[in-house]
Amino acid sequence: MIDPKKLKQIANRIVEVVGSENITQYETDMVLNAHDAWPLSEAKIRAGEMLPLADLVVFPVSTQEVSKILQIANEFEIPVIPVGGGAGTCGGTLPVYGGMQLDLKRMSKIYDIDHQSMTVRVQAGVVGIDLEEEVNRHGYTLGHTPTSLRASNVGGFIATRSGGSMSSLYGKIEDLTLGLEFVLPDGSIIDCKSVPRHSVGPDLRQLFIGSEGTLGVITEATLRLFLIPEERRFRSFSFKDVHSGLEAIRNIFRVEIKPSIVRLYDPEDAAMSFSMHFEFEEGHCVLLLGFDGTPARIDLEEKCAVQICVEHDGTDLGAGPSKRWFEHRYDMYYPTRLTTSGYAIGDTIDIVATYDKLENVYCAMKEAMEANDVIVMSHFSHMYQNGGSIYMIFFSSQPDAETAWSTYKKVWDDGVAACLREGGTMSHQHGVGLSRSTYTEDELGSSFQVLQAIKNVLDPKSIMNPGKLGLGVRK
């Protein structure tokens, strides 16, 4: 916590920048901002535990205000934690060392749509669904629809290097971000101009995408747009095992078919998600496919994909399961909504691997996690020509808080260790935040030192989101 006398000085300086209406030190406001959607933090709140609080929350409305605020924070060497919609699931906005939370929700302008270039320029605080609905009115889609779309914002998308549920066709946020405005810890404003690509040294946009507030603050972005597809068509199949389903997916992408939706549910997740509404053989997996585009394009892609699924002994379930998932895809955003008792907890480890390792990673993680007497179910999504991601979902109910938290940590430790041992990567699109920060150095190996060196140069006083990504940990 910041010394009260010093805090008063800081607050007075910031009021000069943003006005008294855009700063708060009320404890109620601190409590509301004390957590995101990290299941562990939510479970601890349900169990009556207090989380660390910030010393103040500031609501800037422009890049210039963010710049002046960071200059003040850098001068006084206080932690700064950028906050968006609070939709992250890794504790990335928790103020573990107190300090200032920089809440960007009031930076919500949609500046302009460039119809010729098919781009849109926005402030970082724009909520995803608001942006999607606005561009829809002009005949476009962002193509970026994470399940948190109604609760998350553009800055959070970019800061966590996120992926949407139809990313196999439209791409991830790093593919969609053409331009960035970024404020460094000393207040310097960096403008990465909007271009499809460049060959002028390293692409600094990619340095800031996924930086999770540890290198500075994203304030504006220019994003790609797509025409709203003329048609969206759904198909579903069941397979006898994970291997058969993965082989079907691999061969679909091998011939460069790119469905908008590709999701393979293992037997446990398939039973949980679809058995109440659709008939398929017990113990089978379920594959969901979606196709976007013109009718002619969809006819061709669907025909090829169906043929491949049949060749791998897939049983056609029609459009039903895929269509139902699409219509209810936002319902299950918060995994902890399923576990509301005091010492019950669930979480998701989203990993990624190439096809030669993907099934082995799945089996190893499932075995390691289940050894802790928890329920584990999984689905494969965000697929590529070279591999894909797995959502390893677990649930646990324990008699007391201490056992619940220790079990939770053990499942994570064992699951991540199995993932890394088999050649996977511990996060595909949820980021690192606080929940995975202890694994970052093991994941990155010697390249972690490069990341640390960049942090030391850009943020020598280590004020930006300390403790996240394994950077800026304070004693």
C-alpha cells in the first residue's frame, strides 16, 4: 500500500489531469475492481476471503491523459495496473501490490470505419459486443467473437493476445490488429501506424500484443473488418475416439479448407454438452463444424469436409449440435458459474501444440490432472493447418478452503508440467496473468531473459502490472 501522505500528493496531481470525477479512492470501488474472472479469485470471494486492493482507481478518457498519468506514476514509482472489462480468467488485473488501477472503460470511442480499406479505429475501452454491433450496422463483422464478447474490450483482446471462437477462419487478434497506439511507462506515446505488414525492422505491434500491461498501456487500435457472410452453415459428426476426430480435422485443414467453427469434444465434454439434446453413441466424441461465406464457397468446403469426416468413420449428426452451440456460445462464459458452493472450484487450462504432439499432450494432461481426484473434460478448438488448442477443463469440490486451494494449485502444477513435458505450450489465448506467471520461465526457457531485458529497458522502475507474466515481481 502507498503511504497516505504520498498517496494524497499523487491523487492531487492526477485530479489536475482527469478531474475529480474520474478518480476514486472509495473502498467499495476498490473491492469491485479487486478481481477479474479468474476462477480462483472468485472462489476465494465466495469463501469470504479478501483480495488485495488498489490504493486508487483512475478513469482516463484519452491517450494524452494516460500519458500524463503514467508520468506521475513513474515519478512516484507506484504500480499501475491497466483494467478493461475485467473479463480475463488469469488474474491479470489483480492489484497484488496495491497502487493505481487505470480503468479504461471510459475510453470507448469508435472513431471511424474506413470502407475502402475495411478497417475500424477505436479506443481501447470499447466493449467487444458494442463494436461488433456497430460494424454490423455497416455490413461488416470483426470476426473476433470470444465467449467474453459482452464483457471484454478491445484493449483486453490485444493485451492478452486473445482468440475468438471463429478464429480458424478470421484469425486471432494479432492477425486483426493493423495499427496500435501505446503509452510507455514514462509517458511516451508510441504510434504503430496501420498497415497490412511492413519490412522496416521487427514488427513492434507484435511486441505490445500480448504484453498484458507489463510494458505500457494500449490506448487505441485499428482493426481489420470482414463483410458479414452471405450464409453460415452448420454440420456435426460423432467419432469413436479423439484420435479419429483429430485426424479428420487435420485432413480438413491439410487441403486448406478453413471452417469458421471447428470444435472437437472428448467423450466427457460431449456427454456434458450435448447428450441431453442429441442422440449419439455413448463414449463417442462430437465434432462441430461451421462454414461462412457465399453459398458457392460453402457448398464446396462443406462437401469436402463431410467427405473427410466420413472417410474417418464419422457419423453425421446434422446441423443440430453445431447450431445449438452457436446459439448458446456465450452462456457458459464464466466456468465458476457451474461451481457455486463455498469450496467448489473449476478452471480451464488452454494449451496449444502441433499435431504430432497434440494427442499425447491431451492424454498426458488428462492423466496428470485426474490423479488429483478432479473431474476433467476437454475440447479441441482454434485449429490450424499445423496443430490446435485444447481446453482442459477441471472441476473439484473439497471440504474446506485450504484443501480446495491446494488441490487447485496441484492440478495446475501437474497439468502444466505434463503439457510442457510433451511439447505443448501452456496458454493459447487466455494469456498468463497471475495464475500462470510461475510457469512463464519454464515455458519460455532462455527467451525469458530476452523478455526480461525488454521489460528492464522500457520499464526500469517496474511500475507496469508487476507480478504478471512473471515480470516485475516485488518482495
